Amino acid sequence: EAQVTQNPRYLITVTGKKLTVTCSQNMNHEYMSWYRQDPGLGLRQIYYSMNVEVTDKGDVPEGYKVSRKEKRNFPLILESPSPNQTSLYFCASSSYDRAPVEQYFGPGTRLTVT
Amino acid sequence: TQLLEQSPQFLSIQEGENLTVYCNSSSVFSSLQWYRQEPGEGPVLLVTVVTGGEVKKLKRLTFQFGDARKDSSLHITAAQPGDTGLYLCAGGGDSWGKLQFGAGTQVVVTP
């Protein structure tokens, strides 16, 4: 089954404790992206990757890091989480064959930073 | 940053009624997508429109892209409880891969 998976689905952590949210897709998509969703603000793009070893900032990259060492994986790293990063996070992927970009989303990771 | 405004923010209707939600911007988009998101899940793509004035139908859902490619609407005919969800519009710009999302319209259809 074609899908985007994220782990963990739920995470409660404390301020300053480094964490990684994993994202993996099995569709051989070149493009992957991370979003955060907050009430009243919709989905805001954090980082995206056009292909392996190619990443770029979205609209709200501060406090986040990403890497794209393999085509299928695109982890999101919070080096020193803060309470304002409490949010619902989505990973998405797409293929250049489907233009304009039509994204497939993962199920989401709900992060709480205390 | 291009801004997409969706209205209304919340809509509650009875089964069988019609509804329209709007997505407006002061900027021109190369494409406009509509997604539906259900609780606990990620958004799922419903449709993509790319040509000004374009109208697409998906069963009881009708999507329209404005002539100037700055706005879009989603009309649902004879709504059903299964149409309940958060409807998000997303605009594509000149840079491939960057999508600007609206805040969404929460639609609740009661039996």
C-alpha cells in the first residue's frame, strides 16, 4: 500500500530535550515536506526537499532541522524543543510526475513540549 | 508570503442542504488545490485546478478557480454526514514544491 508513515504519532517531551520525528514514504517520491498545523493558522511549511541531499527552508524553519540522506526518509529534528513548538506535524511527499505538486500526507505527529 | 483566506471558518448544516466555501487571496496562484482532513488524519487531496475559470466536478462537489487565479470556491450539493471535515485550500506559486495553505473551513453535516 502506497503511504507516508510518521513516528511517533504522539510525543510529550520537556523543553530542551532533543527529539526526532521520522517520516518515510514507499512511493519513490522525489519531493518531501514537513508542515505544522496550529488552530486558526492552517498548515505552515517548515522545510522541504526536492531530492536526496537537497533541502530548503519553508515559511517557519526556525528551531527545526532536517536531512535527506535517502530518498524514502525525511526526519525532522528539534535540537532544543520549546513550548511554542507544541503542534501537530505532518510529513508529505510528491512526485515530479504529478505537476502541479499534489501531496500525499502522513497521519500526523502530535507533539507537546512542556 | 501569499495569504489565502478561507471563509467561513465554520459551517454547520443539515443533511441534504447545499453549501459553498471560499478561498480568497490578493495574489495570483499557478494552481489551487483543495484537501479534506478528518480528525486524526492527514489532509487528502480532492482536486487541483490550474486554469483561470476552470470548473471541476467530483460527484457532488464542484470546484471553481477564479478567472484571475486569485480565488476559488467549493460547492457541495446535497451534503451528507460523510462530507464532514476540515476543507483546506492550498495555492501553488512559481516555486515548485511550495504550497501556501489557508486556515481551513470546518464543515459539519448532521443527519
